[in-house]
Amino acid sequence: MTDPLSFALESPLSDDLALLFQRHTAEMQADTPPESIHMMPREQLVSPDIEFFVLRQSDRPVGMAALKRLGESQAEVKSMHVLAEARGRGLSRLMLNRLIAHARRSGLSRLSLETGAQASFAAARRLYAQGGFAECPPFGAYRPDPNSVFMTLAL
């Protein structure tokens, strides 16, 4: 029997999320120049325009993701991360599928994202492509960046 999973809206400031944010920050800073890191600090994820989700396995946080509204019908996928020790079990795909379903239920017509162009982000780009996202030009306030790949999905 597998441990029960939940994926729900939570506060990004919850004390038990510190490890998720530490690991996410470390991975983003590992091989990306500072000017190309578009990760939002934890405190900025508390906003009326942002829905923050936590994936828990047996009540332990193992993943997180956020949707940032960019207008009436579009949102951006932000801060998607699964702990390294929980990877390889389809949890990222599960989170992405649930984010997409939530976006559709919320009446959004487009999801977009920015991810790294480096080899360390290859698995993320593959996940998004398998989820139906296609590369696109920069959106919102983003500008062309050789360290960034922009992707979008019509819902």
C-alpha cells in the first residue's frame, strides 16, 4: 500500500515547508546566473494573484507549485519543485496534471512558464513538453534570456 497523497492550497509560509524552499533555492542557484533566476521569494508567494499548492505524502511536504495570475485568462506556473528523494515516482507529473486541471476549472485559457535552458533543467522541460506545453516567446515582463526557456499551453 502506498502512502496517501494530498495536493492542496496552503500558505507558503508554513513552517514545515522550509526544506522544500531551501532545496528549490539551492537548485535554482546551482548553475543559473543570478540575473537569470526568476524564482519568487517565499514571502512574495503570499499574494491575491497567487495560488500556492503543496503536495504531501503521509502529511509530509514533498512538493510544491504555484499559479500566478497574469490577467483574466492566463496564469504562470511558478516554484514547481519535488524533493530529490521523492523523485522518480511520477509526483511532478501528478502535480502538473493537477495544476492544469485546477487552471481549467478556474476558467483560465492559457498556462505559461519559464524554466532553465541548462542541462540540469532537461527533465523539467521534458515534463512540461509531455504535459502539452510548447516553447514560446517571452511573455509578461520576461525578456529574451539565453538561460531561459519559455513554454505555454492553451487550455
